[in-house]
Amino acid sequence: MSLLIAGVLTTASISALNLPEQPAIQSDKLVQQSAQEHLPQVVLPAEITPPELIQIDGIPTSPSAIKTKYKNILEKSRKKIPFQSSHNLPESENSQPVIEVAQNQENIKEFSSPQPISSNSDNQMSEIISVSQLEDVQPSDWAFAALQSLVERYGCIAGYPDGTYLGNRTISRYEFAAGLNACVERINEVIANNKINTVNNEDLVQLQRLQAEFQEELKQLQERLETVQERTSELQTSQFSTTTRLFGQAIFSVQGTNSTDVDLFPRDGVPERKAETNLTFNNSVQLTLATSFTGRDLLLTGLSAGNLGSTASLVSTNMGRLGFESNTDNNLVISDLSYRFPLSNNLGVVVGTAGVNPVNTFRGISPLEGSGDGAISLFGQRNPILGIGNGTGGIGFDWQISDRISLQGVYSAEIPNFPGNINQAGLFGGRWTAGAQLSLAATNDIDVGVHYLYSHSPDGLLGTGIGDNQLLSPFADATAFDTQAIGASVAWRINPNLQLGGWGGFSSSQAVNLSGSVETTNWLVFAAFPNLLRPGNLGGVLVGQPPKITSSTLPEGFNFPNFSDGGTAGGRSDTSIHVELFYRAQLNDNIALTPGVFVIFNPDHNAANEPLIVGALRATFRF
């Protein structure tokens, strides 16, 4: 149970519970993914729409996230931080499914592999008083008598935590020297305790011969031990904190678009302006402090800074936005401040003033999610309905119902710290969202997430920041809307080198003070190619439709699809199609280089607009 929260409220692969190792679609540094790619990033709003605070990416965050099947912060932290109280916490047999949600298979193997136990360990296997305690040693084994003598006469043999001896495993001379040294110390202890009669001369002669033969290895072993002790002492005196680990991600990126003719007023099909951007070179940095006070909880403090903003105002559409935008004018901002803790073996809770929203709370499904190593476009990161409400602070939970089923829920407000007019902001005012996701590991190779969200908007903006985010004509007075959205995401691991998947979403927004409603849809399908050309790399192909208003029945003058023609009722007459290619080259454990390009046909759901082409080269550094 001590690692329950490692799987809670992070976007970890939901089928990692008890399934075979998943393909290396994500970086092996999942702990950093949970803390970094999925942290909310601060970006400026699209200038062609009324002001909104758009959070384009989140963990936890993280997966989180933590998503990609938010490899996990707490697990990594507990390996490196000497949490002083964690050893006093009872372990529950029922905690394993939840623990494994947030661990990649590499970490699972690392923690489940047998480790030798020293003679002074508190573990029940530390003192072997009979060879019969070793499960894999039988009386018929040729070395049974020798083991029996060593165990029962001198207590020299120790087993592994799982009760095995692993006698057929090959060991090095150094390992043998370590075992020999343990026996020498044990026999010296026996002699010192006046039990000389238990040690015969033949054993002493044999022991002296072995000491002489392995003298060099024993000497080197002692030197190595002294070196480790010195380094440990140095680390203890200079360490940053005994409870906190620091993780970081830095992105350098070059990006640009083509020049296109744009029809600003879709009335006559005649373009009115030229859309173009400069080639730019930008940065984004995220630092995450992961703190645990008990070994079972996790306080995330995320700091972000960057200078890459949206080009929506320049190209007259938000469909060309990148998934790693983070425009703070290089000022340091708090992007995540949340605390995660378990209520029971299968139930975890997150509460925070920043970084708590559906993106960060629901478990991730898509292997292409992640600002640092996933798809390069914002639309390619995840189902857009998960961004509805643009939430920042609130409360959420993750309930592991069974090995293959879990339920996440969240309530999140856009500006929870606002003390003024409740119609504008506050914890229960302004724009807020409540939602849930049912996460299913349908089979060993299929993950499914079913989403539902209910959101209130005071101004007719959904808050997704992509596609048809605006529900009202820009010429109409702002009015409030209540939105219900449903959707599903799926990922299918066909083999270690190929995954297929996609998502679809539908939303219905009812005007509060007007008659009528607005409906939107979106969809996307993808193919992911893990280990393409080299282990750890990832290729991706995506095709989809950004959010589109398919029906608007508001009073005349209020409908957005036909705002330039009187705001009459109806949906979009044309459809935008998003096509994307990217390839992440994992140069080493800490550096990845990702070139990518995506094309928007009929941008802004207007066939009069020329195709928009966006290219980017992203370099991601993790530390």
C-alpha cells in the first residue's frame, strides 16, 4: 500500500496492472513524464477569441503524465529518497494492482527480482537455520549436504526474499568473495564466543586456502565498500533534501508555417487576408519538485517558464497550435501545486490549487500524449473534450475497482482563487468542470477510456483551445452555457512495434438565458510505431477532425457558424481535416529529437481557406 499513490491520479497505462511488458512508446523516464509533460503549461489565449486562460497540457501530470502511462514519480523518488517513516508502514496484499498502474514493466522487474539478504536483516529470510527453508533446494541435489553443513553448523548461507537459493545462477568471483567474507566473519564470531569446538581443523584449513586464493578479490571488495561509504556520506551531507527530488525538462524548438489566403468572413468564399508567420526558435522549461512525507503521499510543485505562444491570431485559426506551447514571457510561474494521498488500498485523492483537472486526473490512454515526446500538435495530444472548462484547481480521485477497471473523478475551477463576483470566477463560480472517466483494460493489449464531463461557461467559450472553442457569434452579447460532453479513447497494442487507436467526442451546450443549444463533434485515428529504426524511438501518423459545430439552434444573430451572414441557425458547412506525421529519435536516456509536420485542410472548417502547413523540430532534454 505504501506505493498506492504512485498509481493514483496519474496518466499511467491502465492495462499495466497485470499484463505483459508494453512496447517502448514512451521514454524510459516515466517518472519525469508524470511530472513534466503532463503538467499544465501556461499559454496565451488565441487572439481571435475573447480572453481565456488555456491550459494546453497536464499531468499528472503526468501522467500525469503522468499518460503515457504516466513510469512514475513516487516510485522513482522512493528509490532515491530515504523516507524515514516509510519502513514503518504496513504493506497490503491488495495494494499491488494499484502500485503497478504507475510502474513500467522495467521497474516492476527491478523491484520484484530477488535480492540477497544480509545476516542482520529484519526480513524473515535473513536467518536460515535449516536448508529445508530454501524452496529450490531438494535432498536429491548434489550440493545438499554441503549446504546443510554450512547452514546448520555456521549459518553462512542466506536466501533471497522469495525463499529461494538460486543455486544454478552464475556468479562472479567478486560475488563469491563477498559470500566468503560473510562466512569468515561468521566463523570468527563463533570462535570469539568460545564455540571453538564447533569449528573443525579441516574447515579452518579449507577456509585459509580460500582466503589466500581470493585475497585480491577480498581486498578490492573492501576498497569498493569503503568507496561506497565515502560517497554515501558525501551525498548525505550535500543532498538537496531527504524528502524531495527534483526533475526537469527543457525544450528547444524551431517552428513555422506556410503563407495562406484566409477567408475571415465565410460569406462569399473570398479570402480577405494573407496569413503567415516567421520561423521562430523558442524554449520551454519545467521543473518539478516531488516530495513525500510518509512514503505513501506525494506533493508536486511544478514551475514553468517559456516563450512559445499560439500563432492563432496570425493564421486566423487555433488548429495550428503546438502541443508544447508555454508562453510566460520567460517568467517563472507555478504550473502545478497538488497533493496526492491514499484513503484506502484502492482509493487515492488529489487536491490542489494548480494542476488538478480532467487531463491530469484521468488515466491516459493515448501513447502519443506528452509535450516532450508525444505528438507535436495540440490536437494530437488527447481527446479535446478533456480540456473543456480549462480547470486549474480542485479535487479528484482514482478508484481501482478491480484488476481491469478503475474510475476517476474530478471537480475543477478555472480561477478558484477569485474572491469577487461568483458569476466571473471562484471555486464554484465562473468556468468550472465536473467529470468522470471509466478506465478499462479490456484485454491484455487494449486500453479504453470512457469520458463524461459537465461544465459551466459564463461567456460561451468551451475552454478547449482547439477547433470550434467558441459557441457564440462574436457580434452577440456573451451568455452562459451549460455543457455536457461524452467521448471515448482507445489504444490497441497489436505487437511491440505497432499500436492503433483513436478517440471521438461529442458535446451539447445549452444556453442558460437563451433558447437553443450548440453541438460539436471531434474524432481522430492514429498509428504509433514504437522502436522505429531503433529501440526507444517512436513514429506516429494521425488523421482526424478538430472540434466542429455540427448544429446551432440559438436565436438569430447568436449562432457562430453563420456569424458573418446574420448569425442564422445551422452547423458548419465545411469540415477541417488534420493530418500529422512525426518521428521521435531517442538519442539517449536524456535527449530526444522530434521532427514533425501537420497539415490542416480547410482550416477553421472553411473550404475557402488554403491548407495550413505547420512544421516543427523539437529537442527535449530531461534531467
